[in-house]
Amino acid sequence: MFNTLRTKILAGYLILILIISGVALWSINNFLGLSNAINDIMVENYRSVIAAQNMIGSLERQDSAELLFLFGRQDKGTEVYRSNEKEFLKWFSRAEDNITIREERDILNKIDKGFTKYLQDFNQLQIKYQKNPQQAKEFYLTKAMPHFNEIKGWCQDLLEVNQNAMVKAQKRANKNANDAVYSTAIISIVAIVLALLFGIYISNLIIKPTEKLIETVQKVGQGELNQEIEVKSNDEIGELAVEFNQMTKRLKDYEEMNVNKLMAEKNKSEAIVKSINSPIIVTDKEHKIVLLNPIAEKLFGIREEEVVGRHFLEVIKEEEIFAKIEEVAENGFIRDTNQKEKVLKFSYQNKEHYYRLMVTPVLDKEEEVSRVITFLDDITHLKEVDDLKSDFVSTVSHEFRTPLTSMNMGLSLLLEETPGEVNDDQKELLAAAHEDCKRLIDLVDDLLDLSKIESGKIQINLDSINLGDLVNASVRPLEEQAKEQGVDILTKLPQELPLVKADSNKITWVLSNLVGNALRYTKGNGKIEVSAAKKGNRVYVSVEDTGIGIPEEYQDKIFEKFVRVKGENAIDVSGTGLGLAIVKEIVEAHGGKIWVDSEVGEGSKFTFTLLLAG
């Protein structure tokens, strides 16, 4: 009959339900008796108590209204008196409808007659007050107040009679409640004992085989795959035991099959790492070295078998690399995504090598960092090519500058007709050539400035600077041009803006370039706003315009060399495409960052940071 786990559990529940039902029926019977006793209190007397209390309250407010009347506020006093008169009569009517005690009828008759006199007193009080206020006050003291106290006393009697009746009813209810508690407690104790006996019996049928199953599962979880559960029943737990035994057999076969596969994958991964021609170091979450390739061994002068299992800094004294490893191990990523890529320099094989540092986390199934891969990308060749390019640009720029200057002067003289008169067509050609020559000179100047910054030859003279002075110096020369274009240039600087650490000439150039660019790309009736705010140990400086905006595809590369925005809404303006590249280099030379937020048709906002002075 009880061959399945379901029938065993259902049988146990059925017995418990029968026990609970018996206790419930007995409790319901007791509750009904208690409810009747409580109902006697509530129905017979509680309504009369409430009515008496409310009549007293209304009567007291009427007395206060008479005093209000006597003190000169006749309209307000009369209004309060009449409204509480209605309230008193309402509760008096309810008390009459709920007479449950013999004494109540006599008390209510007295209240009825007394209240009628009290109303007449107020009418006489109103008449007397019109003739003689002093006489009205004496009338209140000699007539109205005694009637008030008399009616209030009768209301108190009504309240007392019903409260005494409620006390008697409460005693009856308490006796019924005590009887119900004792009887219910006895029945409940008997029910609990029976329920415990049946519960222990049913639980032993289920728990003992389950505990054996749990014990075996734990051993399997610890790697003991040779465990087997003895099957003693035909219920669901017995079926589970059979399936579990089959599962452990399959797991054992699977483990034996996978060991060789895992070893092969491990050897394959190690072979890939060792074959890469750039230094690679693998560390665990405790920053201990797990694996490194031969190139890393040669670069740092270490041997893998001697350093595996040791802390990174114990073996490789590179704080800068370790800082990135530590950040990735803790956070799973590098927080400062705007940070410029770090290039490290090492001397190796009697030659300087340059490496780009890349640190990547390896996540486990719980999305926790289990390993950190440090990859040093050898960019020595790219660095050499970049140096050659910079040298070439610098040399060519220097070579171009002298002849371009001569050409510019010659064209200027021809336009001024110093050598002789020229006609209009010739002037037009000369003006175009002069404009192109000036553009080439600007390009050469920008290339020279950029070359100096990239080579580190440009001098940054840091000093404690008042940013407001720099903003004014940058904006003032452009105000006339802005006025002609119908563009407003606004400055929004806090009065207590702290000093910044900066080269005044270089930051003035940065601000002039950003405001000038905003002016080029902002149409009439537009606005340019220069603002600054302190955040932490930096000042954030912003140049915001209501211009045409920058398409999203250009926002990541706007600070690259020779990049000029193109598109349907782009304005055709002259420029070398080097201004923002120079701005970025200058800001980063100050230890700051620069970025842009823009939306096409809405405008652009360029923001850069400067360190606080001191």
C-alpha cells in the first residue's frame, strides 16, 4: 500500500489533517461562545457609551460657544452652538434607540427636559446681550451654566451605567475565555503528541534513506567515484539510488577519459604561449607567477622553473607593470579607459626595446578573475619608424619654412604693387597664391610644434596660474570676430576657483584653439560657453558650443593628426587638421586628459583637465 514516497507523505499529511481538524472544531466552538459574550458588550452597551461621550463633547462645545458669544463674537458663537446642538440631538437619538438597561430610560428623560431648558437659556442669553452685555453674563452664570452642569452630570450618569454593565459583561467573557483556553490547551497538547509520533514515524521512512543518499553524494563530490548506494526500497528514493549508482559509474568512465584530454589541452596552451615572439607572463589572483614564455625569461633574466609559484614583485621589480596587474585582478578591468597606452622601455641584447603593455583577465565560470595575462607587445620597429617619420617631418618643415616665408613676402609685395602695377585678374591669382602660401606656412608651423611636443623638446614651464586670467586672455581676441558672426561668447567660472598648475602660454593656446574651432563651426545666433569646475584634485575646463556638432564616427579620432570632419552638415573651413592633435599633446604633457561630447545639430563640448597647484 505504501510502496511510493508520495503515498507515504500523503498518509502522514492525512493523519495530521485529521488531528488539526479536531483541534480546529473544538476551537471554533469555544470562539463562538466567546464571540457571543463579546457581542453582548459591543451591541448592548458600547453604542450607549459612545453616544454619552459624544453628547458630553457636544455640550461642552456649546458651553464654549456661549462664552465665545459673550466675548463679542456673536456670529461665530451662534454658529458653533447650533452645529453642536444638532450633534447633541443626533447622539441623544442614538442613545434612545439603544436602551438596554432599566435605569437608562429615566436618565434620558431628564437629559431631554434639561436640554430643552438649556436651549431656551441660549435664546434668552442672545436677547439679553443685545440689551445689556453685563446682564447677559450674569444670566450665563446664574442660569445657563447651572443647567449645563446639570445636563453634563446626567450624561455622566448615562456613561457610568453603561460602563458598569460592560464591566459585568467583560467578567462573563473572561470566564468563557479562560474556560476556552484551558480546554483548547489540553486538546492541543494531545494533538501535538499524536502529530509528533506520526511525524517521527513518517520522517524515519523518508529521512534515513535520504541521509544515506546525501552522505554518498558528498563523497562523490569529493572525488570518490567508486561509491555505491544500497537499494532497500521500491519508492522514488530507491529509484533515485539506482540512477545515482549508474551516474557515478558514467562519471568514473568520463573522468578517466578526460584526464588525458585535459593534459593535452594544457600542453597545447603552454606550447602556444611559449611560441609567441613577445613576452607573456601569466599570474594567478594572488599575483603569483603561473607561466611565462622564453622571451619573457630573456627580457627579465629569469628562469621559469625557478619563479613559478613566487610573487610577481619578488621576481620582477617592475612596479608600473604590477600596478596594472593588481588593478585587473581586483576589478576585472582597467578603470581609467581614457588613459594613454603605456609604452615601456627595456634594454635587451645591447639595444633599447619598446613594449606596449596589455593586461587581460581570464574569468572562471563564476565571472571571477582566476588568471591575469600580461602581454608586452614589441613595438620597437614601430617606434623606430615613428621616430624616422618625426625626424623627416621636422627636417622637411624646417626646409620648407624659409622658401615659404620668401614666397609669402614676395606675393605680399606683388599684391601691394610695390614692383609695379598689376591688373585685377593678376591680383586675383596672386591673392589665391598668397592664401595657399599662408596655409602652407600654418601647416609647417603646426608640424614643427607637433614635432617638438612628440620629441619632448618643447619646454613646459609649470606655475601656479589663475585660470580666469587665461580664459579672458584667450577669449578677448576673438570677441570682435564673434560679434561679426552674431555669436555670443560666455564665460562661467566660479569666484573661488583654485589655482592650477600649468604653462600659461601653452594653456592659453589650447583655449584659443578650442574657442576658435567652436567659432568656426557655430552659425549666427549661436552661443559658445567657457566654464570650469573643481572636482577632486583637478579642475575640469569645458568649451561648449551650439554649432553643427561632430558625427559619432569622428569623435574617437578627432584628436588624431590631419583629421578633418566631413559630412552633410560640415562647414567648409580652412585648417591643417593638426590643431586638436597639438591640443591633446599639450594637455597630456600637463598630466591631464581631453575628450569631446557631441551630437550632430546640437553642438559640441570639449573638456580637458588640469592639476590643482600646490
